[in-house]
Amino acid sequence: MSEIFEILLGLGDKFAAHIVLAASAIGLGIIVALPLAVWASRSATVSRIALGFASLVQTIPALALLALFFPILLSLRAVFGEDLPTLGFLPAFLALALYALLPILRNAVTAQANLDPGVLEAADGVGMTSWQKLTLVEAPLSAPFIMAGIRTASVWTIGAATLSTTIGQPSLGDPIFAGLQTQNWALVLAGCIASAGLALVVDALLGVIENGFAKRSRLQWGAGVAAVALGLGGALYYQSGGDDEDTIVIASKQFSEQYILAQLIGSQLEKAGFNVEYRDGLGSAVVHSAVANSSIDISVDYTGTIWTNELDRTDNPGREEMYQTIVEWERENTGVRVLGRLGFENAYAFAMREDRAAELGVSSLEDLVPYGPQLAVGGDPEFFERPEWIAVRDAYGLRFGETRNFSPTFMYNALRSGEADVISAYTSDGRIAADRLVVLEDPREALPSYDAMIMMSPRIAENEEIARALEPLIGAISVEAMREANFAVDREGEGKLSPKEAAEELADKIGL
Amino acid sequence: MVNTLVEPTGGRVLFAGEDVTSLRSAQLRRRVGYVFQGIGLFPHFTVGENIAIGPRLASENLTPERVAELLTLVELEPDMASRMPDELSGGQRQRVGVARALAGEPELLIMDEPFGALDPITRDALGEKVRELHEKLGLTTIMVTHDMAEALLLADRVLVMSHGELVADETPRGLLGGAGGEIAQGLVAVPRQQAEKLADMEGRLAHEEKMP
């Protein structure tokens, strides 16, 4: 319990970012929804279209909606120029505002439709202009219902804002995503408690305002508005204090190795006197764009990933040439500086149980070919569709008797229980060491390499001080050391470490 | 149609010599008092604020004395000004509605079935009161009703409409004397027969009481 409390105390900046993001999104939602509701109350067509659109948006899962704004903003760069951010605050803000639209709009439209027709007739009858009618009669009478809509929208938005972590916007989702990946339940709980607590408090405050409107008590709704404004102001103040140019933002994707390496890089930079901020749990697809437009400063990426996703290449020129090509390509096209390789690969590889491999006398993919038809191969759900598998299959003429799909965790279980003889493993996976698996060699270099490398954003590319601080990491991490650190974070029970602890241990091991 | 809540599809309505559709409707409506069956008091305003709304729209402030005066005019307690509409009875609310219509010192008062939702006693009392105010304030009043008795008792001039056509334009005296044509006479016949039947019943009761 005290652990959760401790984590909660450390969440101040995420909390502030979360509040500012959610409040801005709800604010935009209100600014768009209210005039739209007025228009909708004057025209049935507008009402149908607006409500239909808002409902449609609501059917898109929040996670997908957030992710969709990346390509949308990317294409809008044609209009607004290259400075338009595609990650971080802007897309999260826009997506969440869209999400907040429906409850506010629907309540406002319903409230208007349910106004007493006698009162509206009287408003016309006493000679109100349509603006006077709106401000003196329709708005005050609809206010409690609209406020109820804003309350609903707020609770949704505060909840959904946790998902903005995946597109590089700090939020209370950061501890949740990091905790889920490393199975650190205290982190997950702390994030959930913080965001749920925030939602409850906001709901209660807005309830006070709603009630004040309903009872027409100016004092009550005034107090509610003041409390909300105070909280928002506090968050803004907190946020404005923390952000300065010297802070180096280190990103990580959603798996343990990335969290550990981010911590390792962070501690190196802190030792060199830099301020460091972590942007954990980014979607794999957005990390490269984020580093290229300097919304993050440092990431660890893999040669094979960049090769396929950014250079759009499917050939395999070999490990060294692939790396050199990428370094060159980044320098010319994105301005990203590839500082160097860490020394290990997190590639696809085929792994077998030690006893089974010994029994068959197999140590490389070549050795495996004659036994293929009698064996079952397990892979993650996408593996058998990936170019890596096709390359191996064609290079060796490898055929297996049976092909099975597993989620990564179950893949290792299947190998242990004998349901699969060979699996597509990840070379730096901690379970290779823990289960004492044999990684089969690939003499024909059919599998592309996935060298881990440090990427520096154009903003800090020229900063030699940073480069010097990170230099000791280059070529320093063996695949064995990385496996051990990964396993320490992934494992259950005794000996389980947090990414930070694992990073410290790794630093000791490589002599930093 | 007079205050352009409904636009005429044909013909013209002249108000003080001007076509109503040529006037700014908000301005026109402030010169015309309007009372209707739905009453339509603003539930978020006090009784006093409801009464003062017309002048307020024209950027005039009604003094509390004037509000009290208007309340007295419709036979309500002046201290009712601070009450909310939902604390009042139906009859009281319509009295406030009348006071609101009179607040702007209108040139014309339109009453669209104003007493339709009220109980008969309140209805009768209010009818009398409105007629009295009409005399006292020298108003021009147009009242729409389905109740011919009400029309005959309160009006100086009765116009009968049927299917959108004007079928009679008579004084109450003329209508009772048999003028105005078939449709108007059909309407006059209803309260007349009711009155005759009642008189008949009363006569019989009186007769029975005299019996030993």
C-alpha cells in the first residue's frame, strides 16, 4: 500500500498534464457543441447530421481515434507546414475533444427540445429578439441539462485521456501502460487510482455547479466554477514550472527492454548533469516520427524495424550494410543522428529446448531442414505473415509439419510443454536464458538483423555533451546481459525488479 | 397573426395603420400585450421579474412600486412579486400573465383563449376583471374564445370565424336578437338553451318547495 502511495506522490507532473489535457479537450468540446446545439435546435437537418456524426465518433474505440489523428495531422502538414505537431498534445487534444462532443451535444439538444412550448411562445410574445430569447430563456432553462452532459463528457474524457500515453502525450496513462507491460501492479493501480480519483472529484464539482443551476443558486454554482478554475490554474502553474528547454525527453515503446534502456540512458544523462523526462509506453509506430520531429529527444530503435517501416526495404544486404545505410538515410532525410549500436540484437530467431536440440543434433537452421516435416513450429500471431518468415522459408527451403500461432507468453509455455518443437523467439528475450533455450544460427543471413541503436532527435543531434554521456553505452550491452535484465523485469515473484532497478543492475554489469 | 407569431398567408393586418409584417416583430410585440392559454411565465424569473420583462427588453427598468401597482390591478398581493411562478395557483399565474401583458402599457391587448385552463369560478372572476381593466385603462382588446357565453358577456363586438372565414360581425345585442346568420346563431343557441334549461329547473324546484 505504501508503495502505491509513494508512486502517487511522484505522479505530480503526469497529473498536471492529465488535467490540462482533459480540461482543454472538454473546453473545446463545449465551445463546439453549444453553438452546434443552438443551430440544431433551429434545424432538424443540422440536428440529425450533428448527432449522427457525434454518435459515429463515439463508436470508434478511443485508442483508435487517438492513433488516427497521427495520419490526419500528417496529411494536414501540406496545409499548415512542417511545424504542425503530429504527436503529443495536439492529436490527443483533438481526439478527446471529439469524444467529449456527443454527451454535451445530445444533452443540449434534448434540453432545447424539451423546453415548455408555452414559455417559448411567451418569450416571442413579450417581444424578445432571438438572441434575447436564447440568453434570457433558453440558455438558463437548459443549463442544468447541459451541465449534466458536460459532467458525463468530463468523466469519459478523464478516463480516455489515459490512452494518450500511446501517442506521446504524458498523462496518468504513463504509469498504467508501464505497469501493465512490466507486470508492476502497484504502478497500474496508482495510475488507475489517480485518474479515477480525478474523475470523481471533477464529477462532484461539476455536480455542485449543475445543482446550483437547477436551484438557481448563483452562490452555489459560482463556488463550483471557482473550485474548478482553481484546480485547473494549479495544474497549469505546475506544468509551466516544470517545462524547460534543457530537459531531454527519452521515449520508450511498450515492452520491458525499452523501459530498462530508457532508464539506463536517463541515468547516464543525469550523471552528466542533464534534466531528464521519460515518455514511456509510446506506440511502436509513432516513436520514429516523434524522434524525427523532436517531440522526443532520444529513443532506442532497431535496424530491422527502421529498414522495413521507414526505408520501405524488403531486401537484406547484411547486418553491417543495413546499419550504415540507415545511419546515412537518417542523416539525409530526417536529421536524426544515429549515435551507435548498443551491441545486442532483438531480432526474430528460431529457438529450441536444449535437450531437444541435442537429441536431434541441431545448432543452425540448416541442420533443421531435414527434420522440419516431423516438427511443429510456433510463432506469434503475425510471424507467419512477416517477410522474416518468408525469407527463412525460401532461403533454406524449410518446411514444418505443423504451424501454430501463440501469443508471445504462451509460445514459451508451448515449447516447454512440447506442444511446439521450435518457436520464433526474440533474441533479447529474457526467457531464452531462463528456459535455457538454444537459438539456432542463421548461416545464410536470411533473418534481417535487429541491432538496437540510440537515436537522437534533430534538436539535440549536434549536442556533443549528450553524445559523450551516452558513448559508454555503445557496443557495451551483450545480448546475454540484456536477456538477464529483461527477465528480471518480466519474471513473477521473487527477484522481480522494476525497470529502474534492472537498469541499475545492468549499468553495474557493464561497468558504468 | 396580429403580433406576427403566425405570418399571414394572404391579406394584411394593419396595426395603427401599418402593415404588421413591415414592422420589426420584436418591437411590434412590445406594443402589443399578449395573454394566452399556456400562460408561459418564465419559471426561472420571480413574479416581479416576469411582469417587468417587457420593459426590460426595451431597456427600461420597472420600479418595484409599478410592479406592486400592476399586481394590485389584477387583484394579487404586492408582496407576491418575490415569489417564483411554481408557487402560484393556475388562476394566480394567469393574473400575473395579464399583469405582464399590461406592464408595457400596450396599445392593444390580445387574449388567445386566456381562461381555457382555469376552473369556472376563477374564469368568471378573471373575465370580469379583464373587462373592468379594459374600461379603466381604455384598452383595445381582442379576445379569442370558443365559449359564446364568454364572448357575449365580455365583448362589445363579436366576430364569428368558421373554417378560416369570417361569418358574422355583430354586437352581442344583435346576436341575441337573431342577427349574424346560421353558424353564429347555432353558437348563440347553446348558452341560451343551457340558460333556459337552468331557469326551467329552478322554476320546478321553486314550485316543488311550495308544495305542502
